[in-house]
Amino acid sequence: MGNSIKLHMMNEPYICAVIRELQILGYPESKAKELLVRHYRVIKRTMGFGPNAKEFAREVDEIHKALQRKYDPNDPNQIYIGDLRERIKLHKPCWWE
């Protein structure tokens, strides 16, 4: 069922325009679709359909690049959270306990 929703979503004119804009930014079609599906819900919830397709595609690209960026301890705009991930894993309560 989830797969049919994604296929239906890809036929919408707005979504097709966003995919075209991602291709203009340099992503192949398959990667553009993958990125859009991955980041669509977050961007739609924060921005809605207010931005045009070009702005929406730029937002997808910006989020993807931010997620791919490696941690640089000399960059004051980055915060290292690696140790927090391990703490959360250790102290995360399980639903069956």
C-alpha cells in the first residue's frame, strides 16, 4: 500500500516539477525521487505547498547536503551529538520491559 501512495504522488504536477528542478540541480531522476520521498513530509509540514517547485527542490537539496556533511570540530555552526546517540540507546526504555 505504501508503494502505491508513492507512485500516485509521483503523478502530481507539483511533484513532477520538483523532480525536474532536482534534476536541474544535478541529481539523476532516481536519486531525485528518492530524496523527495525521504524529505517530502518534513518540508511539507514546515513550509506547506507555499513555495514554488524550485524553492521546494532547493530545500530538499539543502537538507540532503546538511545531512551528508561530516562533523568538523572547528566549525562553530556544528554540534557533535555522537555521544548523545549512544546515551539515548543505553537509556531508552523498551516497551516490553
